[in-house]
Amino acid sequence: QDMTLKLGHLANEANSWHKASMLFAEEVAKRTEGRIAVEVYPNDSLGREIDLINGMQLGTVEMTITGESLQNWAPMAALLAIPYAHASLEEMDAVASGEIGDQIEAQIIERAQVRPIAYFARGPRNLTANKAITTPADLAGIRMRVPNVPLFVDTWSALGAQPTPMAFSEVFTSLQNGTIAAQENPLALIQSASFNEVQSHVNLTEHVRGWIYLTVAEQVWQQIPEQDQAHILEAAAVAQQFEREQFLKDEDLIRADLEQKGMTFHEVDQAAFAEASQKAVIDGVDESIRPIVQEMFAN
Amino acid sequence: MGLLFFALIAVVMTQITTRTFGLPSPVWTEELSRYLLLYLVAFGVGLSLLTGELVNVDLLQETVSEKAAWVMRFLAAACTGVLGAIMIWPAWKFTKIGAFQQSPSLRWPMDIIHASVLVLSVFLCLFALLRMIAMLSGVDDGRPQYVEDIE
Amino acid sequence: MELFLLIATFFATLAIGVPVAVCLGLSSLAYILAAGLPVVIIPQRMYAGMDVFVLLCIPGFILAGNLMNFGGITERIIRLANALVGWMRGGLAMANVADSMLFGGVSGTAVADVAATGGVMIPGMKKSGYPADFAAAITAASSTVGPMLPPSVPMIIVGALSGISVGQLFLAGAVPGVLMGLGMGIACFVIARRRNFPRQAWQGWGELLAAFLGAFWALAMTALIIGGLLTGVATPTETAIVACVYAFVVGAFVYRELPVRAVPRIVINSAVSSAGILALVGFANVFGSILASERIPQLLVTSVLTITDNPILVILLINILLLIVGMFMETIAALIILFVPLLGLATSVGIDPLHFATFAVLNLMIGLTTPPVGVCLFVACNIARVPLAGVIRAVVPFLISNIIVLFLVSYYPPFATWLPTTLMGTTP
Ligand code: NA
Ligand code: NA
């Protein structure tokens, strides 16, 4: 064995990212005949996303799963999470694996010194609350939590809500005591954080469809012999396909589980949400990517 | 340091007030409060070494002679100085990679924030050295100096 | 080999009296150098450990405690406590326990709790004639009730790590938390008899009423905090800062005893105290991340399973392991590293996850008051300004009482699961 790649990520062991990572490790060992070993550390046990990216630049960790957080380094990574940019998973796939995806990856490699080798679709973000919210008008005056992402604040302000950025660790208690009345996240996170206990409705806003990358530190990648680089990319492709199957299966299971736990799901006038937020989204993104965002909306 | 603390309070109160009264919540409060906290530690760590608030376990020192205990306290200060000194260069490296990164809401270059660990290392080293010098010149016996009560 | 160096350096430096934070840093350094890793791990992991929003409640509650101390709030609370239970032997010690249960229902972390109640209760108990080391010991021990009662930072972290419902976790900790409080109250009662601690004559209903009215604004602080939480004005972390502002306003403008000139110094002293604790958290994160990358937790799990798969023995082994870990590690770091692998171990032998989470957190709370790395013990020592050795002796009876509660909860699951199951339906 010549090299060990430590892969840290934030998901728990039941998550499809983790299962795909484990498969990736297996495939890499098989294809490189044991020359390269991948060790997977779930649950942030190797550090949180931003720390891991810093660690990859400093040579203290080799791999992670990361997405729009990379925009702190590479502004184009913001394109991984643009509200209402893709109407369906297929449309998102076309962007992620197309020309725009290539540009994003190139900028990430250059500015953040990490190399994307596969991408996983993220579950669309949905809005939970204690009432049905099916049109932007239902949002009037609702205090909701958003992650510390200015674009999300702008989007929800434009939709008429009162977004407040808050650390994730505070969200459950704040929903419980009413500091906030709503929050938005993918179904998997709604389930793992038990928001079903403090929120009764899932409004299928599907406002952000995005993806996330499996990445290797660029300085490590350059040390890997070309033939093993090829093996790693093959393994990554296998993991990507497996993750997609697992992800689609999980989304249905999670919805069923949340429904069984008493949450009501509502179809939402997504077109109205998309229209009401579009200007704010275009104004809110970095100038360097504005033309691309406009193009994405135009399609 | 006091100013950092006041700023911290002001930032958090801004968050609470705007949210409570339905005003637009500034997006940067959570971020800024974390950064202020980091600098609070960076500037406070040296003094906390002198006041014993970095937490010494003096069980063994109390069982040996005063002379041996003095040597142990001197060694402890030296160890602290060494750790601080060794951390300075890597902390500088860590600071430098921050330059490529911007904070999500304030859009500050992150080297400014990463530098808090550099400041921490320098202060740790500096205050340990000060204590060693003071111990050698007999000004300080190396015991924790409790802050005087405010009357 | 590197691992041996890590442990050996830690104990060697600890023994000569190097500050614990520095011990954690130096032993990590020894490991990193021996393993040929980049030293930049230290500043990087330290930064990551301190760049956490919930840590904000530490300086917040320390400052609030100091402001209450200098603003005349302390004395009024003590007067009330004396009027209320001072006529019993050891009454103030029991008031200390009750105080922590009340504060714990607000703060969510034990360290913040020692800082808040300790800043008030320790000087008060000293003034009333209690030995300083006993005052520090009961303050440290009682503070560990806080995170068992909701809200609770460790429980939130457990929920985030494992997907167990945070609401159920909060409820699961409540009964064990009350049991801990009762246990320590009984211990106080017994010790107070034996050591003949001070008591005052019953001062009559008039004094009780006067003391209550005098302490009204001080008591209203607790009500304000709880009210703020319940009505959703502030999140648990923000509550700490609200407490500072309130303590300042009451001290300076209502009681008019807080010298405004002295405020900058109070703030600086609080900042220095917080810096020490937070630096400790930072270095503990470096140390913890080395253990994690060595996969020590997984190693432990597999070794336990080779010994036995009997649930009763596994619970015992887990408790012994966590008690030892709790002696040397900061709670949040210990949870991050150990909780998920141990949960896997527990469920593999049929232990209910909610039950496991409850006794695991309770166990790590005990670690906050055990030497050599007992953060609450240290903070209490600093506030009381007494050497650690005496406090360690004084804390033993409370440790025993807490360990008894730990074993009750470990071997009788309904203590943990009854309340959440009754109020929220079946456990997942
Ligand atoms: Na107490
Ligand atoms: Na609590």
C-alpha cells in the first residue's frame, strides 16, 4: 500500500453519500490492487466541511464531499445552489455534467485547490412550517430560519418571508419555542434532525435543486501516478451511479417515514415562487456568474 | 479585549432585537459574533495563563519541596512557551491559506480571521516568556495571580 | 508507538503542573512530530474547535455572573436563600443544588452553569462560613444537572450526530436530571449534619417576604430567561447575552450598586476567564481529532465485542469506558468522537438508542467534575480561588451520588424512556 486517502464528510452512516463513499473505497482498493486505500470518516468526525477544505489545502486531509460552500473560494460554486434554476433532476444533470459544470469544476480546482471527481444530486430543499404554504402570499411575515447564505436571505425576503440566519444547531429549539416558525432543508435533513416533532407541514417548494462534489486535494492528486488516477476516476463513476439509485430510493422512503410520523405534504405553486424570487436571485449572485444564472433561467 | 466583548454583546443584541420587532435581520450577525469570540480568546489567552485560568493541576506541586515546586512551575512555563513558539509558523501558514477564502456573508478575506490563531500562539509564547523572566528575576513565584477584587 | 507518546506526554506534562490546555497541545504535538504529520494540524483544528456559535454562551454567562456579583444581585439571592432554607443545616448548599436545577433549565451547558451560579453562590457560601473547597465542589457537581434538563447542548449534539429526536432526548434527560438533583440534595443534608455546617435561626415570615421583595429583580432574571426562551425571543445561546444586559441594567439602574466605572474591568476579567476555557476547548479539539484519525473509537468497540455481547456487561463496560474518557476529555469532543461508534455497539446488543444516549450523556457530565480534566471543577476552583486538591476531596460524595444515579438510569431504562414515550408516543 502506497497511499491512504482520508475521506471525511458530514452525513451519517445511513445516508446515501456515506454508502457511496464506502463503495468508492472498495472500488479504489480493488482497481489499484491495494496501492491506494480510502478511509471514510462520517458524521464530521474528521472535521466540518470548511475545516476539511482548509485541511485539504494544508495537506492534513485528502478527501471530502463538498458543494456550494466552495463559493467562499470559487464564486462559480454558488451555481451549485441557485433557487429555481432547474425545473427537474434531468435539467440539473444536464447543467452539472455539461459545459457549465466543467467551468465550475475548473474554477474550483484553480481557486480552492480541490478536485471534483464525482457529483451527487442533493435532495431538493423544501419549506417546513406549521401550516400549508402554497403561494408566496402565505409567507407574509413568517419568521424562518435560513443558513448563513446571503442569497437565501435575499430570495426569501423577496418572497415576503422574514428570513433570519441561524446556526443549524439552534434550529430545533428555536422551532420548538417559536423563535422561528419555519425552516427549509432537504427531506433527509428534516428527517435526521427530527423536525417532524416541531413542524407539521412539508411544503414541496423544491426551491433549490443542487448537487455536491466528491473531491480530492489537488496537491495529493498530483502525486498519484496517472494510471491510478484513472482507476480512481472509474471508482468515482461507479460510486456516482450507485449513489443516484440509492438517493432516489431514499427520497421515497424518507417521505413515507415523515408522513407516517404525522407530517402533511403539500404541492406548491412552484411557478409563482420561482417568478417572485427570480429578480432577487439574479441581483443577489456575484457579478461574475450573473450571465450564467440569467442563461440558466432563460432555458 | 473589553471592546471586543462589548462588540460581541452589541452584535447579538442586534440580532435579537431586529428579529423580535420584525425588522430585516442582518445576515452577518452569527458570523461576526463567532469571529469576535475567536479574537477574544486570542487576546485573552496570555492573561489567562498568568491568572491560572488555563487550568493548572497543581496536585504534585503541593507534595514536593518549595524549591522543587519552583522548578516545576518554571518548567511548566517553559513548556507553554515552547508550544506557543512552535505553533507560530504553522499558524502563519494557516493564516495565509485564509487569503483565498471569503467569509460567506461579510465577504471578508478569511486570513484576517485565521490570524486569530496566530495572535493566540504569539501571546501564549510571549506571556510564558514573560513569566519565565519574572521568575528568574524573582519578581514572580510562578503561581497563578488572581485578579484583585474590584471594590 | 506514536499513540503511546501522545498519552505519555499528556501525563508527564500534566504531572509537573503545565496548564491542561497546554498539555493537550504538547501531547498532540509529540504525536504529530513522531508520526511525521504537518504541525499545521494544531492551529487548524484548534481554530475549528473554537469557531462554534454555541460556545458564545460561555463568555455570556461568565459575564452575567460577574455583573450579578458586583451589582448587588448575589447578596439578595443569598439573603432569600438564607431566609428560605438557611434555618436547615447546610441549607445554602441545598439552595446551590436547586439554583443549578433552575439555571440548568435555562443554560444548556454545565460550564456556563458553573460560571453563572458559581459566581454568585461560591462567594455567598464563603461569606456564610462554608469551607471554600466544599462550596466549589457542590457548585461544580450541581452544575452537571444543567445539561440533563432541557435545553441541553450535549443532547442537541447527540441528536445531530445520531438522528435521534432532539425533543425525545430533552425529555429523556429530565427524570435523570431531577434524580441527580435529589441525590446531591441528600448528600448535602448528610454532610451538613456530619460537618456541622452553619445554619441561622428561622427569621420569620416577615424576613422571608422582605428578602423575596428585595430579590425580586434578581429572580425576575430567571423568569425573563425562561420566558424569553418559551416565547421565542431568543435562542438558547443568545439567552446568555440577554442575561448580561439584564444583569447590567438591574445592577446599575435598579439596585444602583453596580459601579459603572468598574464595568470595563469586570468585562475584561470575564473575557480572560472565558479565553482560558475556550482555549482549552480548542486544544481538546486537536487532541480529539488525533484520536479520531487513529480510529481509537472503532478499536474500542471491536475490543468490547470480543469480550462480551451480554447487554448488562456491555452497559457496564461502556460506562467504565466513558467515565475514563470523561476524565480526560472535554464533553463535546468526546461526544463527537465516541458517540456514534458506541451507539452502534449498544444497538448491536439490543440497547434502546434513547436509553443509551441518556446514560452516555449523564456519564460524560460526571466527567466534568472528575480530575485531572474536569472543566467544571476547574472553573469552580478559579471562582473560589482554592487549590484543586481540596476540592477534589470535597467533590467525592457528590460523585458517588451521581454515579449511583448513573447506574440506576443505566439499568432501569424507564427512567430515561418513560417520559418521552408517555408524552410523545413510542420511541423510534
Ligand atoms: Na449550583
Ligand atoms: Na439545561
